[in-house]
Amino acid sequence: MSITWRDAMSRALYGPGGFFVSGSGPADHFRTSVHASPAFATALLRVLTQVDATLGHPPRLDVVDVGAGRGELLLALAPLAVGVSGEPAHSGRSGLIPSWSGSPETLTPTAAARRSSDEPSLVAARPTLAERVHLTAVEYAPRPENLPEEINWVSEIPRGITGLLIATEWLDNVPLDVAVHTEDGWRYVLVDPASGTESIGGPVSPDDLDWLNRWEPIPTNAPAAARGLTSPDVTRETPHRCRRAEIGRTRDEAWAHAIRQVSRGMAVAVDYGHLRDNRPVDGTLTGYRGGRQVPPVPDGSADVTAHVAMDSVASAGAEVAGCAYSLVSQREALRALGADGGRPPLSLAGSDPAGYLRALAAASAVAELTDPAGLGGHLWLRQPVGIPLGPAVAR
């Protein structure tokens, strides 16, 4: 029986035995920025320290990873946070994060010099970042075995977050409906979960129509084949017969809900995405299994994903937060955070061959993160809540 894509994705991904709640986890099926290089986690640590400073170093600093997989990002962040005593680890031009001055966790000599002579010589040290950070993974799958006890595992985004909320390739797996523009207007695309065969359903709801009119307009000068169907059947063998649209309203609602859980701090979404003026005519719905791209059959055996209308999501979050956002490519974001993928100096090969090889490997991994044709083409959405937006991080 054919059902809407939203219902089919919900069952296939998050239902009993669904792709994200069973098995060994999504890392066995596709590669994300978290898996590509530790520089990704190091960059996020730098964002965290900036947010921490802006918040005034609260006694509890939350880091909430939404769509945490099997906890890979928090597992990478935890030892980095423990090692912070003023600045993240760095390794020159290895492609990781360089050091910076004026760290929020240390007392600078200038500040120390301002103490009056009658003040105590010993000042109570501020608790370190590691002592204040509170790590939470949000995921429907059961808690993995051997996950460190300092990482909390929950199925819903907690309320009252003070700190950093991270959503890395989460929104692309929020179930959505698919529509096609026919001579009678927008209609839902239905799918048989067992085979992936599609057919046309009824007219879209008023709410979905409003979203489509705002975020997925049909160009008035588009060819007739792009504005209406010439056949009642919708198949992937004839993708250019009609204009398909993935209705991002559910992603907007999911992101707005996430923003509402942040009392003060920053929410960062990193995902495949597109903008209003460059929506893919045929949509982006696809599947991944075992490291390969496969047809999007929503039977629970594969990831089913679609790129995110990031401008729509950003607008929904800004409406909740009541302040501006930043939306840039991952390449721009990571370079602003110091990950440039630069090769280590050749002189290092003579003085420290093993170190040179390690640095070269790290630089190659960062190059993958910043490749505009791959992970570097992801979009970074930064949404502050109750704090200034500020730069990504001054280098």
C-alpha cells in the first residue's frame, strides 16, 4: 500500500527495527565530517570555548549533540575538553586548529597586573572547561555499550540548554513529504515502502502549500514540462517530466523546537543543503547502504535522506530566537576556525619524518572536510540565542 514519504521515512528510519534504531549504527553505511577528521571536533571545541566566554563561563556548560549516531562526536570532543587549560590542542600547519591568545580559561598577565597590592596573591582558580562541561547525546537508538558515563544518552532534546547545541547531518533525516507540481497544482507523491514505487496522491495541505509558495516557487517562465505532468505516473525513469519538491516544513519545525530548548548559547546545524534560488528541480531524495548510494526504498534496510532547505530552516530558527543567524559553507566555516588543510613545511620531513607524515595525513583529512565538491559544500547554520552572533572565531 502506498503512503506519504513522510510516513514511510518515519517507519523506515525510526520505527521498530528502523535504520537508525537497530544495527551497529550509521557509520557503517556513510561517512560524515565527524568520521573524516578529528579537526572537525577540534573546530567545534573552538566554537564551544567562544560560546563559553560569551556566556561568562557558567558553572554548567551544556553540549548537546542531536542525532548523535553512536556518540562519535561527543567521544571525540570529550578528551579535547579534558585537555583544555587555555586553548585547544594544535599542531602548526598540520591542518588542525592553531593557538590563539587571550584564552577564556586563563588569566592573562595584563589582567594579573591589574590586581591591587592588597589583594590576595592567590586567586581562586575558575573551574576548568572539563569540570563544567555536560555532554548529552540525543538519539532514538539504545545507549551504546561502553559509552563513557560522563556522556548522557536521551531520546529527546533536553530543556534549558546553556551552551552549545550541535546537529550534524540530523536535519536531512527528519522525515518529510514530497510533492510534484501538476496541471492541478501541487500534489503529494506517495510511495510503496516495500518497492519504492511512487504514485501521485491528493492535493497538499494548506500549510504545505504555504511552505511551497514561499520556499519552492515555480518559475513563471519554466518550460511546460517543468510546470505540469504529461503522465499520471511519477517514476525516477522520467525525472524531467515534472517539478518535484521536498517539503521542508517538518525540518523547520524540528529546528525551531531545538532552538526553543536553548536558554542561552548557540545552536549549530551542519548538513547537505540548498537555497531558494537554487533548488534541485528533481529533488535530492536518495539512500545509502554499506558505503554506497542506493535507490531510496523506505523498507528500513538503508538510510533515506534528502538535502535540507537551509534558508527555510534558518528563517524558522531566527523567528524563535529573535536574532540574526549565519549561514556559510563548511569550507568557509572551518577556514575561519583555523582548519585550512595546509601542508606541513617540508623542513619538518628532515627533522621529524614521522611527525611530518602525521601532519601530512591530518592535512589531507582537513582537505576532505573543506573540499567544496564534498563535505566542504555542507552548509553551517549558526543560530545564537540570547548572545551576540559575533564572528565564527577570529584567527
